[in-house]
Amino acid sequence: MKRNILVTGGAGFIGSHVVRRLVNAYPDYLVVNLDKLTYAGNLANLKEVENRPNYRFVKGDICDRELLRDLFARHAIDGVIHLAAESHVDRSIHDPLTFARTNVMGTLALLEAAHEAWNGAWEGKRFHHVSTDEVYGALGFDGTLFTERTRYDPHSPYSASKASSDHFVRAFHDTYGLPTVVTNCSNNYGPYQFPEKLIPLFINNIRHGRPLPVYGKGENVRDWLYVEDHARALDLVFHEGHTGETYNIGGFNEWRNIDLIRVLVRTVDRLLGREEGASDGLITYVTDRAGHDLRYAIDSRKLKDELGWEPSLQFEEGIEKTVKWYLENQAWMDEITSGDYESYYERMYANR
Ligand code: NAD
Ligand code: DAU
């Protein structure tokens, strides 16, 4: 079957893996990537597919309703995979309005555009909203997991904006019948992640002998999933998920930050041929993130039971691949950590 899919945020970290996967796996589809190219959007992430006949890039804002109307009509869009967002918790603490604008109003503009374009002809249509486990709030150390029925309890401006967007998506399903699916995923890692996030930031800092700023005591727990496993889950849910449903996606792979950081230090040092423990002294405890959620952990059994998805990579293998990728792609890293980005980092660190 031919399909015309609008992917939003396809020049970002996860979006670029989704676009690459769709363009490679479905030569008969047209994949239209709408991205504003904020600081986090990078077309270098998509070099592999940029000249493919089944791929189009459109630079634009998901809040631009005229542009959305035009894209739906011009490309006869029948599916949306919506990833565009402001995604970094620390930034949301300093600039919540930008998060409300893109994550809430942008999602609403996209929902309205799909509703208007499809206008009740729902057959063969799908609006897939990509969300986060952070909407569920924080867990204690009691072994419980977030399920699809866990009550929403967001704490950061980022997670509050994502929670709000999830509610709008469900409201469009319940009110107008828009054929939606929502996925809520845990922390992703892998190639092409912007180096403001823990794993790429720390790999780069270890390489250059810079301090590793561990928030608080480093005891917070995250559930890590290799990004290509997330992209595979999104492909599956987009095509086979049940309309109106929510699916949690996670790695069953919980790590305390400090333990994960020690793995990163050991792996980078080993791959660079340094002595074991050479970079241990870079670990620096700094003031905690405001409202720092203690623990996230996803129960993804519904996705396994209904659609047969499971993570494919063991964490040790995924981390090895990831560290190697960043070390071998220093030019990619240097390009985005030069100029304006450098001063952004300096500002952030000066405030800690
Ligand atoms: P990212 O910050 O790397 O990429 C976001 C992309 O969206 C960028 O290319 C950016 O240019 C684009 N964008 C931002 N505002 C836009 C706007 N107004 N209009 C059009 N494009 C815009 O983010 P990511 O980590 O790849 O996350 C993608 C999605 O997945 C987000 O919705 C995020 O909430 C969700 N998510 C992320 C993770 C994670 O661990 N990174 C986990 C679960 C869910
Ligand atoms: O859980 C899914 C979420 O994972 C996504 O929705 C978000 O878009 C994504 O950014 C990520 O959020 P986190 O806040 O968990 O990721 P981050 O990489 O920023 O931080 C991971 C953990 O490491 C967190 O407990 C904070 C800590 N940390 C982070 C940075 C950047 C540090 O200790 N030091 C740091 O410098």
C-alpha cells in the first residue's frame, strides 16, 4: 500500500532514526519531514536519505496553521508521526513558555490540521503522537513500574507540556473520532543525540577531559532504550496499533545515573586506549536539577503482548555501539558544539 506520511521533528535525535527507517523500509511511501530546525534539529543527521525519491524535507513550524493546511493538501497526507517538540528538561526550567508554545499549541495546530484535512474520512488515516514516560511523574525505589493506566503527574514544565499534548490528542479521538495512537517511551540513547543530554554530553566531556556534572547524588534512576528499538516500536504501533490506544515503550533497563556514568567513563577510556580509571576524577557532583524526578521505569508488556515488540539490544552492546559512534563522529559533535552552542554550555555551567 502507498502512504504519504508527515513526520514532524524528523531532523532531531529520534525523528532522524524514524525518518531513516521509514525511507529505507517503505520505498513506496512518501515521507515528508517537517522540522523548524531549532538548535536541536540538524540535517546532517539525515545525510543518508536526503536524496531519496521518497523523501521530502520542509523547513517550518508545527504552529504554522497555513503551512500545515498546505502540506496536508499538497501531499495528500494520510498518516502523521508527531515527534517535534522542545525536549530538554533543563531548558524547560529556564524557558517554560517555549515548551507550551511548541509542545501544546503546536500539537493542537497539527491535530486541527489533520481533523480538517481528513474531515471524518478516517479510513486509512492515523495520527501517532510520540510522548514520554515523564508524564507519569516519579516512582520511588519500590520496584513499581509505569503502566498505561498510571495516573498523570508531571513535575517539570517539559513533562507538563507533554502531558497536556497527550490529553489534547486523546480529546480529539474521543470528541471527533480522529484515529489517534499515543506512545510513551523511556529515555533513549544512541547516535545523533544532541549533546545537552546526559549520554552524549558525558562521552564528549570524558574525551576532552572536562568535568562530568552529576546532579545531586547521582542516585536518580532512568530506564534506557536504544533509539533504533524505539524507532522500530513506533513503526509497529503506527502500522498495527489499535486506534485510540496508548502503548508504553521501555527497555526494562534501569540504571542509577552514577552507575551509568561509571560505565561511560570506563568504556570511553578503554576505547581511547587510556589506563583504567584515568577519567574517574572528572566526576563532579553539582547542585541538583530543580524538581528532579527520582525514578522512571516503564512496563511495556502491553506492547509485547499485543504487537510482539521487545528491545533487541542488551545495554552493554548498545552503550559500546553508542560510545564508538560518538568517538568516530567527532566532526558531527564539533560542528554542533562550536559557536553559539559553546557559549550556551558555558552559560549553563556558570549557573550551576
Ligand atoms: P530533539 O530535541 O532531539 O528533536 C526535536 C526536533 O523537533 C528537532 O529537530 C527540532 O528542530 C524540532 N522542532 C522543535 N520545535 C519545532 C517546531 N515548533 N516545529 C517544527 N519542528 C520543531 O528531541 P528527541 O529527543 O528526538 O525527541 C523527539 C520526541 O520524542 C519528542 O516529542 C520527545 O518528547 C519524545 N521523547 C523523547 C525521548 C528521549 O529520550 N529523547 C523519550 C521519550 C519521548
Ligand atoms: O524519560 C524520557 C525523557 O528522557 C524524554 O522525554 C526527554 O526528552 C529526555 O531529555 C530524557 O529526559 P531526562 O531528563 O531523563 O534526560 P537527561 O539526559 O537530561 O538526564 C538523564 C539523567 O541524568 C537525569 O536524571 C538528569 C541527569 N543529568 C543530566 C545531565 C544533562 C545529570 O546528572 N547531569 C547532566 O549534566
